[in-house]
Amino acid sequence: MAVVVPIMAQYLPIANFHMDSASAGQQQVERKSTAKLDEILSIEKQVQEKWNQQHIFEEDAPSDTKQPKYMVTFPYPYMNGTLHLGHTFSLSKCEFAVGYQRMQGKKCLFPFGLHCTGMPIKACADKLTREIADFGYPPQFPPEEEEEKEEVSEVIIKDKSKGKKSKVKAKTGGLKYQWQIMAAMGFKDEEIKPFCDVQHWLEYFPPKAKSDLIKMGLKADWRRTFITTDVNPFYDSFVRWQFIRLKERNKIKFGKRHTIFSPKDGQPCMDHDRSTGEGVGPQEYTLIKLKVLEPYPSKFSKLKGKNIFLVAATLRPETMFGQTNIWVRPDMKYIAHELKNGDVFVCTRRSARNMAYQGFTKEDGKINVLVELVGQDIMGVALSGPLTSYKKIYTLPMLTIKEDKGTGVVTSVPSDAPDDFAALRDLKNKQPFREKYGLKDEMVLPYDPVPIIDVPEFGNLCAVTVCEQMKIQSQNDKDQLQEAKEKVYLKGFYEGIMIVPEYKGQQVQAVKKPIQKKMVDAGEAVIYFEPEKKVMSRSADECVVALCDQWYLEYGEKTWRDLATKALSNIDTYSEDCRRNFLSTLDWLKEHACSRSYGLGTKLPWDEQYLIESLSDSTIYMAYYTIAHLLQGGVFDGQSPSPVGIKPEQMTPEIWDYIFFKGVQFPKSTKIPRNVLDKLKKEFEYWYPVDLRVSGKDLVPNHLTYYIYNHCAIWPNDSSKWPKSIRANGHILLNSEKMSKSTGNFLSLSEAINKFSADGMRLALADAGDTMEDANFVEKMADAGLLRLYTYLEWVKEILATTELMRTSKTLTISDKIFDSEMNKAINETKGHYEKMLYKEALKTGFFEYQALRDKYREYEMTGMNSDLIFKFIRTQTLMLSPICPHICEHVWGLLGNKGSIMNESWPVSGPVDEKLIQMSQYLISSAHDFRVRLKQLTAPGKGKKLPGKPTHATVWIAKSFPPWQVTVLTSLKTLYEKNNGFPDNKVIAAELKDKKELDKYKKKVMPFVQATKDNFEKIGSKALQLAMDFDEKEVITIYHQYLVTTLDLEGLDVKFSDDGDGKIKDDCTPGKPYIVYRIETSVTVQCINPQAYSGLFEVALPVFEDDTKVKVLTRLMKTDRSKMKDTKQIKLMMYSDFDKNSRTIPDYNNIEKGLVDVPENVIFNLTTDSVLMQTNGQKKEFGRKLIYIVK
């Protein structure tokens, strides 16, 4: 008697075969040897030599200027060290884009310059010189005293507009001396000493960067590379021309800007003038004005009639909506000092000293102190603050406030600041604590955290959530509170969404400046600066931030801003978040200082005591790329003779005008031949504008916005030269953590290549992420990627060596047709992802899932793979992967017999896509998967109904239509979806369905079916609401009968319609949901004997089932030893001609078939209670339950 257990198989789409970074990170990929890595590195070196010899990536303007082009640029990296993975992640977006656009038939230009302008190189060189002077050569540094750990009151959001200095600590591990930093980079003492000369930096790091980028496989035209500063006379001339024109057009002004300043010395204190604090710049704060309400405390009695404000310095003005109180330290010294407008500010003397040099006071540098006090004197004072929903707030005690940062007055936002929440909770919970400082209950107890920002993972009270999650008990849990701040602060700023009505739905980082501006304009706040960290001059003076005369670019001026806004409207930003960030920046951005007194760079043409600073010489240099190869010929500093015979001094402003501007007359005074200048002009006119610029998102509010502004200023009447698209990406994490040398979590570009190969690294970079959120480079993913690439290469070699074993028939099976259609669909989808610069998705559909399509085809096609389709797969796979992994693809392309480079090939042309075939494939995948899952449930130990043994047979039940009650539900869901443009809440759906009489008997089943349908809709879309399938389910199961029997390890499987089943089957079996019943059928064991001497084949006890055919028995026999029996045609099945006589005769090994006859081809085996019969042509015969098999 058969044991029957039913199971349904849900119809689902193809499983996602892509391994995401998170799961990859959990894999334990142990590299036991480097043989595979070494082979791929060897291939990469050969491929790069081939590209170099063929000048593959060198492009010149063609004679036919109508040929489509694509110019891409990346912000040139700073040359005070080697390139690292952060650089590589951003520039990989350019790299992949160029690879793809080449395949679209465009001439692609990717020039790559190297930046040396600014203070860091000069400061580092000077520091080395001082360290030798102070400590000898090699320097013998004094024993380091352990520095007191800095208390961090606020997690700082770095302002990347201040240049590259902020990155130094992460790159160097926070070492104190420059000599130590260089040693940590791997330099020996004798190698460090030459770096005392700034010129050595310019000669050492640029070639190293170029070498590393070549090893990466960068598709750059290296003839167009250069370094900046006046060391390069051609680039120097270009920058001078740009600034001459900007000043003529009234874009540059002279005025006061915030600068690190030594009051004692009476002048700006640049890096070389400092004993401590090198690299420290001004930090902008918003001073929140909190008006002291009358009656004033006794300390302010003589200030009656004056407006008194406690001023709190904050980096997060957008959080002021959540203020509940103000913190002061009871024992800290404060002053009340008078401003030039008569208002009184209460703050520390140190912060007042900074204010005195920023135009706050009547006399520059002088503080008019009205009252001296301590925090306890103003404890419990009533205040009114801007934006907060509380009409009155109070000063409360916080014991951890530091005097060396901010004003000593701290605004409290317990909804988003863990410190504030912990301190406020302590005061609420501890009455003695309140009494100690004379605080009344009404000053503390009514004030609860106010939800203002929704933060992913932490909700709209993120500080409350994180403190509860980390079980922080009080404000004394300092280490835990610091960790809590680090968890929520940056996440809140970069990913938080405002929920206050006026800014609801907007990103926090986008509204920071508009909210600051609103408060400043309303007189509720002022802008204040102080040094990022303590700076001491060589004269032992603590420096302040002062307003000093400087040249500046007048960004924000209305006419100029309107032009920049117009330009932005035509720029593709690839995401609305990026566009909103640009618009927000244009709304708040004001003047930017463009001059410096110290560092490297180009001198300001009209005021040569100043240098043009590093962000200001970096806005339109992309135009210089278009002609750099003709001026410099790939020589970094432009000191070699020009390929076209031009001398730097010949490049006058009029020459630059002629090259870059339309309608300009040829300069008559020049000795440069006109045909030479026309060649330069042609290059510029062909390649410009920039089609794509890629950068990190942190450059949107500075460099990238300046880039737009300056293009509009230089080409105000020629919008054809304005940027076409800007792609901003997130930062790169390494193994889910911030990169930092101090923690050891750091990878340079060369280290990543040596560790994973260029293509292994590139694959992991593509898989790391595409959005403006931070991406994650997972080393185990890179390892896994390397193995995938190696495996693909080895498989291609294997296919090429065994081509003759594949099926060559031109008649396609269903599996052939499905595979072809799925390839065509994937080619189209992958192209769409490349177009949108979604490289993680392109890698998913064009490699991970594409490989899975092949694996599925190999598994499902029982007659062998079709040769033409497999070579189509290899060709298209290699082409689609080539933008991301060009080296391995170039190598495979050569193995296929192609003579030319894959870099010159077009995107593969896809054929027709038959969606019906693809649906059939998805149906089969999901059904087979669920059949296997259920089979495991039936046979694995544990709870639930089990079979007494391994099932031998199964029946698949298929529904022709849905039961009437389900038709009613589906029809109603479709109507609701179309009416609401989406599914309404389940309560609405339930209300819609409750009055339908045909559902009365099925009330308990209706909503579970609704939810199952909605879940299915998420996976397969509107097809989940169809009342019938687009294909014949029975046909699919029948076509893949042998595959299902094999994969489920069954002896037989039949297909029936649910109409013929019992009530449960009729109720539960629906279209797209085959219902499977496993069973164990009776069998009789037959002995199969192999008489061949030394064959390695033995006697096999083989089960035989009712109605077995000869083919079924041979297939079952073949499974017992696939190493020797690969095809049933190899096996000759025989039986004794006279069982009773011949079965007892000793075999004749010289004639092993003696006494045997062939088992007929059309035989059917029948079982009786104690024997097995052979039925042939209607006649049944016993054969003694022994068969002989001979393998050819």
C-alpha cells in the first residue's frame, strides 16, 4: 500500500543567484595557495603590455567631428602619498563607464591628471626639514608621552572643501612626526631625506600613481596627464588665464575671510608658522542666541535694559527644533561681554577672544567684559530659543563640558544626542541632583525629547533608542555614550529625514544650510568660527580665527547663481538626492577664498604675493585635458619640448582665448602657426564638454558646485561647454568599517591589486554599491570574485578542448530555446544597468545571474548542451563583463580565436525574448525547488508527518483554473489595485470582501490567500492576479519529466489534473501552484550479474517496479556506477534462455553470452506476490529474478 503525503509548490520567479556583499563577507574563503592569483596577475600584465603596444586608449579628435564621443573625468588625486581604495572606488565608476561607452561605438577619452597645488606637500617638506634641524639625522625623537584622550563633545562632520589635509590622519595612523609618517609608508631614512625638497614629492608620487593605475587597467590616455602648480609652465599659464578672465568678469573680489590668526604676531598663522596644529583650519559653528528672560539673575542686575543672550555653538543647526534646555557647567568661568550692536553675549573668555577678531566687538581684538561669573550663577535661568516647540527653556547642569571647544554653553537635543538624553534623564530621575543646583521640578520634569528626524534603524528618537539598546544607565557611562554618538550622529546627518512640518521629507544634510540661513537672517543666530583644534604659533601664542583680507570668488552672487542653476537643470545627476544636494548648495553657498600665502600653486596674476588655492585651480582644468597631449606629450611637468613646438611663454591669454572661445580672431602677434593652434582648437571643440564627471558625494557642496559655477563664468554665452552629467557616489567602507591606517583597516591601490588582482578588485568595487549611500568593499567578496573569474577562465578552456562532445543539432530543444531567450533578456537588462551607471546591478544580471543561467541550462538539458548556444554564451558573457573585468575578458576573447582587442568590440546584439518560455523556466525552477524542500521535510528527522522510507514515486497535480472563491478574491484585488494604484491596507481589502456571499464558507482562508497573493505580486508583478497561466503547466512538467525524476531521485512521476483529485486537492491546487504527492511503491529485488572478467563491475541488487520498461531498468542500473556506465546504449541486458538449467551452469568466460538471450526492447515488467514477470506482446513469462548485464 502506497503512503501518500501531499505538498504544494508555489510558482515563483527565478531565485536571486547573486551573492550580496553581506553574505560574501560571512564566507570563510581561505586562500591555500596563490597559484590562481599568480596566473591572473600574469594574464593582466600581458594584456596591459598588449594595450600599451597598440595604444588602445589614446584618442585624438577625428576628421569626422560628427562621430559620437564620450569624455569622462575624475577629480585629480593629491600627490602627497599613494592612491588608496577610496580613490579607486570613485574612479572605477569612470572606468566602467568608459568601457561600456566604447562598446556603443563612441570615441572615449579618459584623461588623468595629478594634483599638487596647496599646502600639504610644502608643509610636509618643511616639517621634515625642521625635524632634522631639531632632532638630527636620522632624527632621534624624544620618548612620546601618552596624550590625554580628547573628550569629544560633538562628532565632527568633516568639511571636505578644506582640501586633503583632513585625510592625513586616517592615511598615516595619527603619527606625531612627519618622519614617522614617511617611515610608516615604507620609506627608509635615506629615502626620506630627499622629501625635504618639495620638488622630490612632485617627482616621486606622480609616476607611482600612474604605475598603479596602469596595473589597475585604467583606460586612460596617458599622453594627456600632467601635474599642477607653477612647476608646470603650461598649466600655470592656463590657470593664470582663467583667473585673469574671472577677474575681468567681476567674479573675483577682495575682502575679509576667516583665517587662523596669531593675535600676538598680528598676522595669519600658516602651517609653517605653527609649533602645533599643522593642517588645522577654521571650523564654522552656528551660534544659537538664547535670550535671557526677565527677571534677570542677580549677577545681571546692572545689565537691566540690555538684550542678554547665552550663545551655544553647534554644528547641527537643523536640530534646534528639538531643544529642551541649555547646558552650562556649574564651576566653569564665563563672561558677559558687550557686542558692537549693544547686545550682551554670555560665553567663555576663550570663545569671546575669537569673536573679537571676527567683527563682533566695537574694537577689533578687544573684549568689553561687563560681568564675570561661573555657571552656577546662571543655573535655572529661563530662556527663549529659536525653533524649539517649548516657549521657555532653562539652563541645567552638565559636568562634562570642556572649555577648549565652543562657547561653554551647549544646546540640548535629547531626541538625537545621546549625551543630552542621558544627562536630562539623570536630572529627571534624581531629585537630590536637581536640589543640589537649586532647580525646581518645573524646570526639568515637563521637558521630554521631541521627535524631529527619522533615522534608519533608530527611528525618530534615535538617541533614546540607542541608549536603551546599549543599556546606558547615566551620563557617567562616557565610553558607551561616545560609541552611541558615533553610531547615530553621522547616520542621522547623512541618512536622516526631517519630520518637522516645514521641512518634512527632506534630507537632513540638505536642510542644514537653509535652516542656518533662516535663523541668521531672523537674528536668532550668528556665524562663528574657531580653530578645529588648538593651534599654537611659534611665538607661543594660542591662535584664533580672524577675518583677514583675501581674494575670493563671489559665489552666490544672484546673476552668477542663476546661471549655475540653469546649468544644473540640464545636468544628469543620476539621482534626485544628488540634485537636491546641488540645489541646496546653490541656495546657501557664498564667497570662497581663492588665495593663500603659503603652499604650492600658481601665483595670482595681479597680486603675486598670493597663491591660487587648491580648489580654485581645479574647476575647469578638464578643458586643459583636451590639448595637454599636444602641449606636454605626457611629460608630467611640461618641461620637455612640446610635440607641436609651442613654448610656454607663447601661451598668452589671447592664445588661450582663441583655443577655448568661439568667434575669437586669430592673434596676429603670435609666432605659433595657425594650423597648430587650429589643431588645438579642434581637439577642444570635439571633446568638450565633459560628458561625465564622477566624484565622492562630499564634493557636491564644494568642488562640484564650483565646477558648475566656473564653467558658467568662463563660457557664459556658450552652454554647449557646460557639464553634461555628474555622478556622485558614497564613501567606501572596507569590510563594513571606515578605512584607517591607525586601525589597520586600510588598502592602498597597489595592495589591493597584489592581493586580489586588478580584475578581482574591480569586480568587488562594482559589487560594493552604486548609490550615494556608503558602499562596502568586502575582502572575502574580492577573494570569491577572483575565484569566480578563474573558474570561468578554466571552464572556457575546458569547453574549447571538448567542443566535439557537445550537441551540434540545429533543431533546438525547449531548454535551448529557454536558455537563448533568457540570455537575450539578460543582455538587454544589463545594458540598461550600464546606461544608468548601476554597476552592482549590471554585475548581478550580466555575470552572477548570467552564470547561473548557464548552470541551470546544463542541469536541465538532459540531452547535452547545444554547441552554438554555449559559444554564444561565452561570447556575450565576455563582452558584457569586459567593462568591469577587462583583462580576463581580453584573454578569453583571444582564446576564442579573435585577432582584435575586445576593447574595440561592440555591445552584443540580443535576439528576441520569449516571455512565455521564461515564465515556463521560472515555473520549473520554483516548482522543483519546492518539491526538493518538501522531500527533505518528509525524510529528515523531526516533527511532522513522515514517510516510512525513501519515496519512490510521486504525482504532480495541476489545476486548470482557480476555485470560484479564489477567482472572486483575485478579481477584487485587481480592481482595488487599479483603483488605488497599489494595494490598500489589508483592513480595506477585508472590508471589501466581507459582504461577498460566495466567500462565506472560506472566511478563514480569504485573508491568508490575500496576503499570499500580495507577496507573490512583489515577486512576479501583475501576473500574480491572472486567473490562468500563459503556458500549459502539464506540458512543462511533461517536458522536464526526466529532469524532475532525476533531481528528486524518484523511480516514477505522473501528472494529473486536480479535477480528478479529492476535495483537498481541488481546494488547494491552483494555477501556478502544482500540488505534489509522494509515495512509496512496492518493488521486487532482481539480481543483476556482470560476468565480465576484471571489469570492476559487480553483482547488483536492483529494485524493479510494476510496469517498468527495459529503459527504466537500464537507467536505474546505470546509476549504480556512473564511472563505467555513462549511457544506457553501452549496456546489453540479457536473461537466461532456460533459467532452471543455465542459471546453475558454470559460466564460460570465453563465451560469456552462452546460454543467454537478449531482454526484448518492448518488455514490461509485472509484479506478483512472489515473482517478477516479463510481458512481451501480451505474453507473460517468468525469468527467475536474475538478469545479466554486459557493458560495452
